[in-house]
Amino acid sequence: MRARQLRIGPKRPRRRFRRAVNLAAALVVSVVLLGILGFGYGTTPALGPALDPGRGAWTSAAGGEPARSETLGVKGLQHPVTVTFTSHGVAAVSAATDHDMFLALGYVHAEFRLSEMDEARRLGEGRLAQLGGPSDLPSDEFELRLGLLRTAQQEWAQMPKASLAAQALTAYAQGVNDDIAQVRASGQWPAVFSLPGVYPAPWTPVDSLVIQGVLTQELDFTSIPLDYALLERSLGAARTMAWFPVIAKNAQTPYDPGPYAKPALTPIAPGAASTMTGPPAVASSTPGAGTTARPAVTGPQAEAAWTLLAQLSQLPAGQLHEYPDSNAWAANGPAVAGGGALLAGDPHLPQTLPSVWYEVALSAPGFDVAGVSVPGLPGILIGHNARIAWSLTDTQNQATMFYDERTLRSRPGQYYWDGKWRKMQVVHYTIPVRGAATRHLTVDLTVHGPVMTQAGQTTSVDWMGNVPSPDLQAMLKVNQAASFSQFKAALATWYAPTQNFVYADANGNIGAISAGYYPQVGVGCQPWLPMSGTGRCDVTGVIPYAAEPQAYDPPGHVLATANQRPVTAAYPWFIGTSANFFDPGYRAATIYAALRGRSAPLTTAAFAAVQTSLTDQLAARIVPKLLTALDGASLSSSERAELPLLANWNATMAENSAAASVWWTFWGDYVADVFQPWWNQAKVPVRKDLAGLAVSVGQFSLVEDLEAWTLGDPANPAFSLPSGQPRTAAQVMRKAFATAVTHLAATLGGAPSSWTWGRLHTREFPAVSGADGLGYGPRPAGGDLFTPDAADGGLTATTGPSWRMIVSLSGAGVSAEGVYPGGQSENPASPWYDDLVPLWWDGRYLPVPVPGRAAGSLTWTLTITQTEAAGHD
Amino acid sequence: MTDLDGPRRPGSALAWLAAGAVTAVILAFGAALGLWFLPFVAGIAAGIAPWRARRALALVVLAVAAGWGAALWWPALFGAPAGATARVLAALAGLPPHAAVGVAATLLVGVLQGLVAVWLARAVTPGVSWRR
């Protein structure tokens, strides 16, 4: 055929043409393929080197190999350091100097959590898009506007370099960089680096301070004033403040019942974004009292609010605080079996793989401390030393204030403040974007803080997290404290995030202090709304440290914080409204009931039972009212079948409880039946911020209202319809119950007894990387928003107890047990990736290693070397 | 692609096997050195070798699978969690999180290079004398 074709003259040009086309196509495809494989395209990484089986991402397998005893050369050490590990990878560092201890901690953190640390600093420094592409730009722009990086740089600049914190940060950064150098030399990067081909920059003290800022933001930054603005504009001011009041309507259990002193305000620390406008003024003595007539929220203000809320809605999950769920409590003296003191702590945070925590014991001449650390930061955040133990819950006070800046088109770049037009400071940023052009961002700064939006109304934010705060110095002093006075003294310079620090010591004392900044504004101003930026509503100072909520050796020998308002309504300062994430108090009530209602002195086992308690206090209060409302009512067969389940239910949100399903579904319908008609009538723009504006069981103000009305004001006008049709609590409850049963029958089918909570409700621990398949679950689970063993995030819960710790303290010593849902390694191929999850799930604990003692037989000996990347022998 | 299907002088099966084995070994060692583009070079070589197109293509596919497969398998012999790592890579790439997917994606990168290279080689040297 070929020979015949060669003989046929007219076909030769066609053949040549086809060959030319074929050659051109082959060339183009080859060049394109090699180009894409070699250099990547857009957000697609260079897959050639990334997937090279001998190099590239495959070498991350080395990080998944079980650790073994070895000697490692580490640059910068003054003396050899020993790191031992338990069979679960929990580390114990023993060093001859504090410097070496922090350096070794940095090294160990980086060895097991480098990509998590890098991700966290990228988030705070606005560098996520460099790794993830344009989809991460909203987060980068928000963070650079808000200013975590600016604050961290300012903190480092202000920090005395001879201070404990500066020394720790420097040594810690050296340890991280030692590990990075060794990984670079071996080429065995974690896959999240080698796949995209973007590798971590050297670690600096500012990076650690940025991570401190990220945690502060996650616990302390709030958009509630923007939501209030939109609620006021739709529902009206009176109804908004009636339904989202400053002080919650239901009964709660503050840990500091008073009496309260009222000394003069303390000036805010220098360097804050907010500025004193004069001598500290006396704030309103009663929250909300003394307010002056204020114009209604305007259209431009509302536009600014929803523009900013739209920005916030694009942030990655967990970047802002959404759930107020942590527990910490202590008991002492006769309340504790054998005397002494017991302390329990379980901070509730997004439950991810890897976890936010890294468990470790640290020993050096200045430290003997154990508990959980945060990868990226030196020291122990929650734990114990040889004399004391402590844990934290978020205070939930309002630390974010929004200001309407007065601007004019004729005066670009200026704002009016304190009687004069002022120039805004301008900061320029460039944001590298993977697969797209570099983005340039300009941030305007007023005296209040960064301008977050100029849509409608120029709005700036004054956030206490932007006040340079020596938190790390305070935390390291807490690590060293041996008494409550030292503990309190250490926390005097802790500004943000405001935390309830619960304390116990080996002498059998217990206490708590809610340390941090509680900003106060001018008289007549309403900080729960965006305020005038002309000066009269500026922050005038903060509550004096001595007057902050606190308790020491309470007469009942127990105290508990579970994010409930820590003080009563008699507290003479504004600390936030009911919508400011203060917990409705159900967890605190359950904990107090267990501690005070003890039939025998408390033990670690009793504390563990409370930490894993699935009791829903709200259900315990409301279900009897529901049964009363249903008594004698005309019910369907399915509804009748539910009555004995509810009547015999102990308000436990157990996975196998059918009554739990009915209760939770009923409660959601009840909340909606009461409030949704009003929302519809007022056209509340819920789509602008579902979490903040929609009617749901997560709207704690509404939950508190409804509980209070159901129990004590069943004819409240809110039960009636906006049309004027009168209704009572009992009528709405019957309707909601019918709706719930119908819904469950349609969703789950079968007999009502088969409608178990686990069929509706699951827990999931997603991977920090966001990759499907690298997380844990979803898996049927008990719990809800209001149980001490909290499950937040909807019917697939992703937030809850991120660490459970119980510490026993007495003259005989201090011992602790703890567990978190995750594992010590971030490498999903490692046996230490999620090996702690089953223990956590079953409510079991492991001993926390004792500082100064070997955690296990597996040992790393870190030796001194001068080589940059000495690494493994 | 018509050129690839044209008549070629059949080479010795033994030589073909030997070439495949040598290529696989070279690809395995090359991968260890980070030479991720060697499958393309191998494809060029196979494309201009004295075999029919199908044999050249088969040689490249099998050599890449064997060579890169060996490079993946070798660390597992010493305890590296290769299967788990394959699953992780698949997940991070946004693919179904299964080890087989991770391995397949990796081999696909090599095989694609080899196939395109064979095509290019034969397009550059259509009907050269040693293949007639």
C-alpha cells in the first residue's frame, strides 16, 4: 500500500501535508505536556517533579514511618537534649537549659506539625493564596486588613529581647528552622509542600506571634454589631433589644456572683489601634442604661454591614468564633475525695486532623510543665506544673467594636475625628496568588483601626486583638507559677483573647479569673451597634484587672465556667450582650448540678463522667412543660407513641435515644414557630449572615427568651402572630410537636422508638487540608449544643471537646490524664495521625507524661552540631 | 497518528524484552534521582527504535509501569507506608482517596510522557530506513 501510494504523484502533497500536521501536533502536545508537568499551569502544580516516584510528594512517606530511637544533630543547642515518646507519640522534652527546651520544642513541633504551622502563619499573614490560588484571596485580604501581621510585628518590636518570651521565641524559631533545614536537605517534605512545590520560608518569632493572633481572632473577633445593625433595621430597635437583650432572660449560674467593686477604668495599653480621646470617662453604670436617643440604622450603614458580612462569609471555616463551648471547673477541700483539689478542662474548638493541640511535657531548670501546646508557639497553654494546674474557657465578652467613620468625597483619604479632619494612614500589601496575577491591597487606618469596608458607610473596626499583648510572656509565667498570687500576677498583662482561667493548686486552693481587656466606650454609646467614629464613642479604657470577674476558694468548694456570663446583672460594667456568644448556661448548670449534688466526694472518675455528660439542661427544663401542654390534646398515633418516650427520658442526648431526636427536632420547630413569622414580616435579611441573623437553635438570645417565656411567661406577645392572632406557649408547643413528629416520620420512617439520635446526628473531624478522605467520620454520635460533651456545627458536628484533661493535686503531688481527638503526627500515613481518636470517642484518658521523666522507651537524643542540616544519623 | 499504525519491520522479541527491562531499570533509578522526564526520553528512544508502533508503545507503557512501579514499591520494602501515602496524595490532589488512585495518577504521568514521546519520535522520523 505504501509503495503504491509512493507511485501516485497527486497524493504525495497530501501525505506530506498530513505528516506535517502530525509532526506539528506531536510537537505542540509534547511541549504543552512537558510544560504543564514541569512548570504547572494556573493552580495545577508541576505534576512531573511532584509525582516523581523517587522524589516529590512520595517522599512524604518517610514522615509516616513509625518513629524510632535515634540520635539527631541539631544546630544551636547548648547541651544535649532528650526527647522521649509514649507509644502514642506524646513527647517529653528534658533539657539542661530553658533555651534548649524551647529549641527542642520548636524542633519537635516542626517535625510533626510543620505543614499545620505553615498553614496557620499563612492564614494570619495573608499568604494562603500563594499556596491555594485565587479562592483564598478573600481570606488573605481580610487578614491583611484586620492586621494580625501588623500587630505581631508591633508586639515583636515592643518585646524586650532579654525577656523570657523573646528568648523563648528566638530559641523556638531556631528549632523550627533546624527541622526545616534537615527536611530541605533530605527532600522529604510533607506532601502539602511537595505537591504544589511551594516550600516553607524560615520561621521567625513574628510567625509565632501571628499564630497567637490567629488564635486570638478565632476566639475573640466578632461581627455581632453588624448583625445588630441589620436586625435593628428590619425588626426595629425596640424588638431587637427585647429579643436580643444585654442581659439574658433565663436563669444562669455565674461563677463570680459578686459583690463587685467599681474602681476607675484602666487606660488601654499604648500602641493600641484605639486611642484615648482624653482622660478616662465614667462609663454607663448599668449596661445599656444612659443611652441617648440615636438615629435608626441607615441604609448606608446597613449596606456596609452586609458588605462586611459577605466578606466574612467567604473566610474558611473556623477562622471566626462561632461556638461558645468550653468547660473548665475545679473542686477542693471537702468536695474532693482525699482532700486537695481536682481540676478539669475541655476546650471546645473545631475538631480537626491534625488537632490544634500537641501534647508534651517540658522540663528544664526554669520549667516543669505538661499539657497541650499549640504548634507554632513555645510553652504549654493548658496543663499543669509541679504545683498548679489550669485550664481555659473563652469569656465571650465583646472585644470588637465597629465605627462609622465620617468621610467626604471632597476629602479623599480623610476622616473626621475629635473635631478635625485627619489623614488616614495607608498601608500597602502585595499578595502573591498562585496561578494568577499578584494582588495589590491598600489598607486605610483610622484612629480606631483598619477600615474594613467603604461600601455605603466607611466602617473601621477597633478590635482588642489588635492591641499588642504580651500574652506569651504571661503564659510562660503561668507555666512557672506556684501559687494563685503568682498566677494572677502573670495574667495581669493578658489582654486578648479574654479567657476564663480556672486554677487549682497542690495546697488545695482553687480559683478563676477572666483575664483580658473589657473595653468601655463613652456614656450613651451602644457598643453592640456600629458607633459614631467622630470621637464621642471611642474606647475610654478597660475594666481594671482587680475588678475583672474572679473567684478564689469559693465557700461551696466548686466553681465552673462553661462560657456562661461570668458575673450577674449587678456587675457594674458592660461586657457584652446576650447575643455576644455568652452561652445560655445549660452546660454550666449541668456541671454545677453534678458538682453540688454529689452523693460522695468527687473523684477523677466523677469529673470524667461530667466531661462526657450528654445531659441537655434545656431539655430537662422544657420537656415537662411540653408534656403538660400535650396532656389532653388531640394527638395522632405517632404523637401518642412519643409521649412515654419523652415522659421516661432523662434528658440525655445519647446516640441511641429516640426521645433525644424528638426533643431536638421539636425544639428547632418551636423556635421557628415562635420567631419565624416575625422574621418574615420584618424581612430580616438572613441571607446576609445565616449564623448571625437566621432563626435557629444556635441563636442563643432567642433560645434564652423562649426558655424564660415558656417557663414563666407563657402568654408573652411574642407567641402571637404578627397578624394579631393570639397564641400561647402551649398552643405553639403542640403545633411544633406535631410538626416534629411528622418530620421525623417522613425522614426516618418506622416506629417512633427507632428514631434514634444517632440516625440524625453525627460527628466529623475534617482534615485541616480540606482533603476528603483524610478526616475522621462522620460517625453517629450523641450530644448537642447544650451538653457538656458538646457537639456544635449542626447535625454533623465539627466542633466540640478538643482536649479533655483532669488534674489531681494534693500534697502528695500532681498527676494528670488527658486525651484529644486526633494524633501527634500530621502525616495521614503515620500511625500517630488519628490513633487517639478511638480513646477520645470512648471517653478514655491517658496519663499525661510527668515533666522530667521519660515518657516511654522511644528516645531521641538531640546533640549539638554546627551543621545547618545535620539531621538523622 | 496514522504513522504509528503503519507497517514496521518487526524486531527481535528478545531485543524488545531486553530493551524494556533496561528502560525500566533506568526509569527506576532516574526517578530516584528526580529525573521525572525520563519516560519522555524513553519514549523518544522507543519511537525511533526498529519496532512497529504498537510494540514501541507497549514497551514504553510496560517499562514506565515497571520502572516507576519499582521506584514506588522499593521504599515499602523498608517499611515506608507507601499505600497510605498513595491514598494521601490522591486525597490532596482532589481525587478519590484510594491508594490505587494515587498510584494510577503517578503512573499516568509517566505513561503519558512516554506515549506522547513515541508519537513525536515517529512523527519526526516517518518511514526511516531502519524501520522498513
